Amino acid sequence: MKHNFSDFTQAETGRAQPKTLYELNNMLRRGIRDLFPENLWVQAEIAECKENASGHCYLELVEKQEDSDYLRARAKAVIWSNVWIFLREAFTQQTGSQLQAGQKILILVKPDFHELYGLSLVVLDIDPAYTVGEWALRRRAVLSRLEQEGVLELNKELDWPRLPQRLAVISSPTAAGLEDFRHQLQHNSGGFVIYTCLFPALMQGAQAESSILEALDRVLEHQELFDLVVLIRGGGATVDLSCFDGYELASALAQFPLPLLSGIGHERDRSVADMVAHTSVKTPTAAAELILSCLEQEDRKIEDMAASLLDMGQEAISAGVRQLQFYKERIVQLSSVQKNRGQLQIQKIESELRWAARERLQQRRHCLDAAVQTIGLLSPQILARQLQRLDVLKLKLEAYSPELQLKRGFSITLHQGRILRSAEGLPPGSLLETRLEDGRVFSKTIQKQT
């Protein structure tokens, strides 16, 4: 039996017997089935698309007002697993992409109302020819325009700061992920000091894009104070990401003079803002972890460099000690060798002097004996003269004695074991030995004069 909704309304207005909620929902279920006996083709944009463990696919469908992001309608839809397994493969093969948020689709649905779960649309078929929705087309158009203008990759080309410790944070003060972001930075295990300055902005709604642009302008006025700009949103529905797909915001982010880190907080989708940012992560917490990882990496580098410098210093000290010890032992060794060599040279010179003196004395004695014999044959006058001459010769012989020369104040200078007779050819720094009456003196030449 079909129910007329006008009759139902009149009956209720007349204050008839009240219905329970279950009875009301049951009447709605029967009424909707009677009102839509046939399946309908519906145009809608996908706001969310999720597949659960049972293989069912759940959709959130929206319709927006033309030329704006204002939502005119919203509904839930489901594709049961026995249908989804075929639709998914066919859709992917014919469109080259998977069913996802942002696509505008044409679907065959059967409206259904459940007493417990409310109204839903059971999807029976999808028209693959009606693939890309206006939202995805607008995003693609924005990216294409940025690429044509040559600004799409500008922010990515900036140098990422080695120590990102001064952060300009653009977020709503009440954003779900802002407190998580701050807490992660403040309670880091490395004890790093990180300065954050919040530039408040709306992160969803019609005024969000202009609000974020104003925050960027305020950061730009003090850009020398910051190392990095962090854009944080922290959760929300996919349909609320539309403000991050606008051309004006995307162009400003792409051309901003400081590196931009986006943590908009959506696990299943990437906005145009994510695509033009220097680096993008899924959540504000991930953004904080990325910043801390940069600091930890630099901290490890510094620790490694300090350890390396310490090892190099210790090795240099050890090498220096070994070198000094070697020089010390070498000097002692050379000194001992030179000392022994000098003593041998002195002994040799003394021996040669003694031998020469004895030889000369022996010769003179022979001459004296011969003279005595001759004198014995000569006259007393000649004898007297010869004796006088002999005395003179004896005095001369005594005068030539090295010991006498030393006693008179003279000295004998030796170089390399030989008596030094001339300064010619004597190099500076030569070791000399000077023999005196009461000992020997060793010296080194500094300069010579001729």
C-alpha cells in the first residue's frame, strides 16, 4: 500500500495518536520506496570516499553552488562490496584513475531509508564518461596556470634551513593540530630550543584564503626573523580543503621568499598548497617531527665532528710525542758518537805529536853525536862554537815543542781531527776543538773573516 505524505501530514497535524520514532522512520522508509519506484541517475561531487574492511565503499556526496564553494546539498551513499568490486575495476580502466575525493560523478542510485541509519543512496552503477568533477578541474587549471607562469616550483628551489629554529606559524589559534605541533616541539628529547610566532588566520570557509594571504603579508614584513614558514590546519572534512586550492593563495605560497612547510592535516588528499610548498607532510605532528629530525641530524653531525676533532687532536699529540722522543734519542745518540769520535781524534793527534817529537829529538841526538865526534877532532875553538850552536839548536827544539807552546799561551785548533791551518773552505756551523794547556774547548763557527 502506498502512503500519501500529505495525508500523513494532515493526520499528524490533527494531533492523532503519536508515533514512536521507529514507527515514523518505518513510515519514511516505506514512503521513500513508494515515492522512488525506479532507480535515478544523479550528478554529484565526491567529498569523501572510503572502503572498509568488508569491501563496501562509502561516499559522501556534495553539490556546490555555481562559481562558489557554498554547499547546496550533502548526502551519504554506499556501494555494496558485490557491486563495488566490478565498478571499481571498470572505472579505473576507463578513466585511468581511482574513485576519489574531488571527482564529479554520474551515478545510478536507489534511494533508501533505514530506521537506524537514516537516508542513504545505494549506488548501482557509475558512468565512467562523467569522470572529473569541477573541483578537480579547477585544481588542475590552477596548477597548469602556475606552471605556465613558471612559479610552480619556485618555493621548492629555496634552500632548506640547516637549523630551522625560528618558525612563523600560520594557523587558526583554535586549530586542532596547533597544540599538538607546539607540544611536540616543546617536549623534544634533544632539548632543542625552538621559537614559534603565531600569525592567526582562518583555515576554512569563504574568508580563509584572504585571511591566509594577510598572514603571509605580516610574515613578509619580518621575514629576516624567521627560518621557515609553517602552514598548519589540523584535520577536517575534504570539502573544507577548497580554500587551499585557490590560485591567489597558491601563487603567493609558491613565490614566498622563505621555505614553506605545510601540515594541513588530511591523510587522504593533497591540496594545491601542498603541491607548491617546499615540503608537505600529512599532519601538524608530522611537521613538528620533520623539524626536530633536521635539528637531530645537525646535532649528530656536530657530535661526529667533535669526536673526529678530538680523535685527530689526540692522534696529533701522540704523533708529536713520538717525534719528540725520536729526536731526543737521536740527539743523545749523535752526541755520544761525536764525543767518542772527538776523543779518538784527540788521542790520535796526541799520539802523532809524541811520535813526531821523539823522532825529531832522535834525529837531533844523532846529529849531536856526530858533532861530538867531529868536535873531538877539531880545535878547542871550533868545539866551543859547535857547543854554542848546539845550545841554540836545543833551545829551538824546545821552542817547537807543542807542550811549551801551550804553556806560553798558544792553542791548537782542530777540525774533524786535523789541525786547522786556514779558514778557507771552513763552512759555518763547523764543530771545532781548541786545545789549551789545561784542557780542551769545543766550539761551533758562526762567521769567518779572511
